[in-house]
Amino acid sequence: MENGSSAPAARPPHVAMMVTPGMGHLIPLAELAKRLASRHGVTTTLITFASTASATQRAFLASLPPSVASLHLPPVDLSDLPQGSAIETLMSEETARSVGALTEVLTRLRETTRLVAFVTDLFGMDSFDAASSAGVERKYLFYPTNLHALTLMLHLPELDTSIPGEFRDLAEPVRLPGCVPIPGPDILAPLQDKANPCYSWMLHHAARCREADAILVNSFDAVEPDVAAVLRREEPGRPAVYNVGPLILTESKATGAGDRATAPAPSRAACLEWLDQQPAKSVIFVSFGSGGALPTKQMRELALGLELSGQRFLWVVRSPSDEGTVSDNYYDAESKKDPFIFLPEGFVERTKDRGFLVSSWAPQIEVLAHEATGGFLTHCGWNSTLESLVHGVPMVAWPLYAEQHQNAVMLAEGVGAVIRVPEPKEKEAIAAVVKELMAGEGRGAMVRSVVAELQKAGLQGLRDGGAATAALDEVANNGLLARTSPLARGTAHVMYKGHVG
């Protein structure tokens, strides 16, 4: 970071990004910072919360290039909140109670850098107050999931008044412009109980979304083309929306890289060595992210289903939770108990020739990129979904919480990139969808073909002249670099002109 004595003209444009808890928020924002640095010379400070200062997060932040600095906000007291408060409530409260400290941080950054913009994700909307108080000119919302979820949030205030009851009780799916119809029970989990404080927080954030100068979304047109076309059109009172994804974890100094964990590893992971010995596209990778936990009964059914399928599998096993689907690992991927003791008796011995079990964590990016990996049984977290699509790996969807059920509907009923595990989730049904994804000639073959095409589209968008690159260039040149010379802006505009829808 530059010191205060530097001449203003010599300082690169600087962006502050506040990251609410969860590696699923931090990773794509860090990737956005790296792309801004490589394409536009923008430096960044990632501002995180003290509550998320885990070993995993520290290792990840240490792995970032010099253009991306980081700092923690001071801790805030949340002890007055009811026990069992939703994670969305905790994140929102922590943001609201950090506005004063964040204002001081942004004020110091204005004094020591050429701070041109502030970026936050959905649960950090109240941090816009800090940016305004500190005199930051431009405020952007980074939406780490997809256009379907964003559209729901943009329409939530009107849905709140037009739907008097609960979403989960609706007889008909929710229909929004350009979106796949979403059954009420699959609507975002924090919206399923209007009496819960997290619903009020979501409504609050939805109302504030329109204060952003622009909304950057970690998605790409091919995976949700109809809603992309709708949001591309200008709408009075709604910020411009830019698809800048897929932003997934790229190579860094941390050798253990993946969806929700980036702890450095001293040597190549044993699971990768096991994958080296398996035939091409023969292994289904099973992981529910660091925040997901199955109930004990479902964990046992999954084990028996994998065994019954006869397919090779690599399973990241995490301790079950019978209290809910969000485990105590949301901030840190390490299981607090030995997860293997919850597996069916004899399962490990019976499947040792075609299964590999790892506790808590695996290098997800490397696993998905491995030629032996042919499928992914996933919770449908958006980071995991994008990582799977970028690496051309078809998916079995087993959503748990947050927006994951809605993602599963969009991916299954929209583009057809997943097969969803049917209810009830019993071993026979699990075995059937795993076999279909890996070797089926019907639905499985269609999903494998669709994912191969989405992989091409996602990668193309990130290249020079691609849609995601052009979108980010437009944001940079119309906002972040507004104080550079007109000639420089004009040259950049020529580079992307004709590629923005």
C-alpha cells in the first residue's frame, strides 16, 4: 500500500472490498481483485471480519499477490443475539455493528491510497453507509451467486407484499422475469420463515441493493441465458448488472486450493495420488463444502448408496449434524469430531478397492481438474458449481441451505447441468442417480454434454474479448479508472466495443 507522501498522480487506483464471513464470499472477491490488478493496474484492500480470522482464511490471504492487501476489522460483540441465530443474521449484524470502524478504515485508505471505489457483497449492504461517510465516490455490490438469486432479491420487496403467507406453502412456483420457475420450498432458505429475523434482514438488503452504482455478478450468460437477457436491458431505478464470472480460485502460493479451503499442504495430497491410479472419468467426487453437514441418517444412506452404485468415489467426509444443515465448520473446514465413526459398520472395508475417504477437506480444484474425476455430488454452492463447470465435471445435486436449493432447480430445470437426488434420499435413489450421471445413456449423457458446452462458454468469456472480460473492462473504464486520461479510457473502450450485449 502506498504511503501518504506519494504524489497522487503516481498512485494506482485503489479499491476497498469488504468481505462478509465465509470463504464462498472471500474467494471470488479475491479473484476479482486479482483480475482488476492484472488488466487495469488496480490495487485492492480486502477487509474481513475478526470472526472469520481462521487458519484457513489467514493462509488464503497470505497467498495473494502484493497487489491485494488485507486487514481485519476489530471484533464486535454478538452475545446479545439469540442462540441459534441464522448465519445470515449474524453476518448482517456484524456488518451493521462495524460501520463505525469501517468508516475509520476507509478514511485512512483515502489518505494513503487513491481510493476510487468500495465493493461489498449482499450481507454487507449497511457498509455503504461507511463508504458514504468516508467520501468514497463509487459503491458496488458484488453478488457472489447468480442472476436467478439476484433477480429474486431485486423483486423481494414486491413479493413480500403480494405473497401474504410463506414461500414454502405456495401451491405454484415463483415466476420472475427470465428465470426458471422456482417452487416455493426451493426459494432461498433465509426467506422461508417470515418471523425469523434473517427474513427481515434479507428484505433490508434487498431494498438497499438499488443504492449500488452497479452490480457485479459471479455468473456467465450461457448458464442462465434468459435472465441474462432481461437484466442486460436498462431498467429505471435499477443499477446496471454485469456478469463478470466465472470467478473461481486460481493458482496461488497456497498449494492446497479448493472451494472452501486453502490451507497450504507440505506435499501432494494422498487423494490425488489415489486418483492417479484410477481410469479417466471414472470417479465421482463427493463434497458438501465446508459449511455443509448431513444429518446422521442421510450420511449413512449416502454411504450405502455410493456402495450400491458400484462406482468409484472420493468422499470428503465431515461429521454429521442433526441440528441443521449448516455445520459448525462454516468458518473453518476442519471437523470437530472424527467423522469416520459415523459411517455404517464395515463400509470402509467393503469399499476400500474403489473408494477413498478423506476427513474434512480435499484440494477441490485439483480434484475437479484431475482426468480421473468424472462427476461431482455437490451441495450446489455457487463456488463449487462454477468450479465444476469450468473443469467440465457434470453434477449430482444434493442442496442443503442458503441458495443451494434454488441453484439446483435452476441448473436441473434450466440448462440441464445437474441431476438432482430425489426425495426421499435413500440408498437406492442415491445409487441410481450416481450410476446415471457416471455411465447413463439417457439423462446422464445429456448432462455430460451440456456441461462440456458450458465449460467452453465459461472459459471463452474470461479470455480477451470474451463477455466476462468485456464486462469487467466496462466497469473499470466507466467507473474505477474515471480519473485516468480520456485517451487511455478511449483506447480501452475500443478493446471491448462490440462485445457487450
